[in-house]
Amino acid sequence: MTIVPEKGLTSLMADSNSPITTVNVDLGDKSYPIYIGGSILPKIGEYVQRLEVGRKILLVTNPTVYALYGQVVVGGLNKSGLEVVVGEIPDGEQYKTLESARSLYDTAFEHSLDRKCAVLALGGGVIGDLAGFVAATYMRGLPFIQVPTTLLAQVDSSVGGKVAVNHPRGKNIIGAFYQPKMVFADIDTLQTLPQREFRAGMAEVIKYGVIKDSGFFKFLENEQINIKKLSREEIIRVIETSCAIKAWVVEQDETEQGLRTILNYGHTFGHAYEALTGYKKYVHGEAVAIGMNTAAGVAVKLGMLSASDRTSILNLVRAFDLPVHFGLLKPEEIIESMSHDKKALAGKVRYILPEAIGQVKLVTDVPPKILYEVLDEQKKG
Ligand SMILES: NC(=O)c1ccc[n+]([C@@H]2O[C@H](COP(=O)([O-])OP(=O)(O)OC[C@H]3O[C@@H](n4cnc5c(N)ncnc54)[C@H](O)[C@@H]3O)[C@@H](O)[C@H]2O)c1
């Protein structure tokens, strides 16, 4: 991973007061840049052109995002001589399916898209995962471009190449590792994002601080007001640092053989909370926020983490108005649900537990007694 100021791009910038930050994901011949800036969407065409893709672009989006940003993106692409075919999928996780992928294959086929043509995802993580899956599979792979418009997508799902659709038996069961050619994140899109979705993205941001960067964690503590106000400088730092940490992890372990599991901090418990509430009560980031608290509680009980570090994590999660307790779920059903986690190996649940702010460890042998104790405590709130 490298963070470099953009050189020679001044003429491309929408406004010289909003420079574009670039985080590079270094993956050999699969390397790509993540561009981050304000008011940069109108310039999308110029950046896509540099990728030397074909003249037709399949733009995958949903009606919510298309109504807000479709015109500016299509206009930007057209201005650079690119022809846009729009593949619209209804809004919602329930449409991240093979059926939706199939309808996008149909659109690609009807418009004679060939292997040089790019698929561009304009939207949150649902659209990014689905469009990436289509890009990975149509004609054995088309160039893929991510234009993430939620905080979660800008700091997490658009980076790292995991693409997937859901199966009735489980989330993200059918997928691939397929890296984009470029990620293009305009922070101004966050202005229209519902508050709840913003908070959910912040859970993943806090996660990065806990797993890798105590300085970033401090920054989040100190700048929470500016971050909530979407102040430009602070939001750019939030996205840039998050992407840099994710890039650092992915560069060392692209296909999750080892290190990449640290990104699951809070997720093992979080997935159980989501599943047990039928994916209705919590958005993903909220469940992760509660899961980070549970994992920190387990780490304290195991003597790995100080109580004060745990309190800091709890306080930061609360500061961004995220939940920290799972309410009425029963500890036994949570433990049972985690045993089915798709990331369990040889029947062993893998917990990412903090040792300090900025450092985590993989632990596979948490005694059930400790799990019950922590879950019982958390239930009470
Ligand atoms: N590939 C990965 O590595 C990875 C990582 C984390 C999560 N994910 C996936 O990401 C998905 C969740 O993504 P998400 O949280 O972005 O949810 P989402 O894509 O459902 O977006 C949330 C909502 O915000 C709307 N929206 C998007 N951008 C907007 C904007 N700028 N203004 C107003 N509304 C906007 C969407 O239409 C949607 O209603 C899940 O499917 C999850 O599995 C993937």
C-alpha cells in the first residue's frame, strides 16, 4: 500500500481546493489506485479513459443512487466519449442474487458488451458486490470499476476484491476474489447518505483503529464532531486511513489464508447477531459494533486486554451512536450460531480479539465458560 499525492492531475480536478488523494493497492499486475476526494464525480470519465477500456460501460446501480448521481456519472462518462449502458437493480440486500446477476448478463449481452468493456458499480456494498460478481464472471472477466457511495463501501467493500451474491442458505456464498481496476470515491456522496448508514460505516472505521492503528483510533476520538459533520479534511483522513489499512492487509493476504482474518474483528459475533435477528433488526455495521464490544469483553476476561482499553472501544462505538448490546438474544443461541460461521475452520470458531488498541490476535480456543460469562453480562446492558 502506498499513499501518494496525485501528480499532474491538477487540470483534471473539479476544483483545485479539493485535491485528490490516492491510496494504491499494490498487488503486482493486479494493483490499482483508490482515488478519494470531494466533488470529483464529474471527472469520472477522464479517470476511466486512462484505464484504456472499451468504449461501452455497463453501469450497475439502483434507483436510489441513480436518481442522485446517475446523471453526473453518465454525463462525465459521455463527455469522455464513453457510451453507457445502465443496468438497474432494485434497492436492497435481497437483490444481491444470481437472478439479478442474470438480468445484468442479459443487459450486457443485448448491448453486445465485449471483454474490453468495463463494469462500473455506482452504489453501496450491495451494488459493488453484485457488479463485481458480474464483472468477474461475464465472458470470464471484464474490467471492473468501483464508484462507492456509502461510507461502508468507501472504507471497506470496494477495496480488496471480494465480490459475491447471496444464496438462500447464506450471505456471500457464491463469489470470487476479483480486484477492481480503480476505486473512485467522492466524499460528497455521503451528504445524502441516511444517518444510520453513515453510522454503520463508522463501525468498520473504528474496527481499523482497533486492529491496526492506535493513532487513528485517537484521531477518531478527538475528531468525532468534525467527522459527524462530514468536515472534508477529517472525512478524507477517515477514508484514506481506512483504505490504507485494508490495502496493507489485502496486499499480504489477498485470499484470506491468514492475516486477512483480522478484518473480521467484531464480525464473528456480529454475524450471529444479524442472523439471529433475521437480518432485520441491525444493519451490518450495527451488528459489528455490538460484536466489537463482545470480542473486547472476551479479551478482557482472557487477560489479553486491559479494562481501560475495552472502555475506550466501548466509548468510541457509543460516541458514533452505535449499539453495544444485543438485547434479548440467548447466549446459547449466539454460541450455536457462531459454530456455523462460514469462517470457522475444522469446526473451530475463530475469534479476532484485541490485545491493545491497534493490535489484535486470532484465538480459536475460547473456553465456553468465558463466552457465557461475557454474553450474560452484555445481555443485561
Ligand atoms: N466485498 C466486501 O469486502 C464487503 C465488505 C463489507 C460488506 N460487504 C457487503 O456490502 C453490503 C452492504 O453495503 P452498504 O452498507 O453500502 O449497503 P447498501 O449497498 O445496501 O447501501 C445502503 C443504502 O444506502 C443507499 N445509498 C447508497 N449510497 C447512497 C447515497 N450516497 N445517498 C443516499 N443513499 C445511498 C442504498 O441505495 C441503500 O438503500 C452487504 O451486502 C455486505 O455483504 C462487502
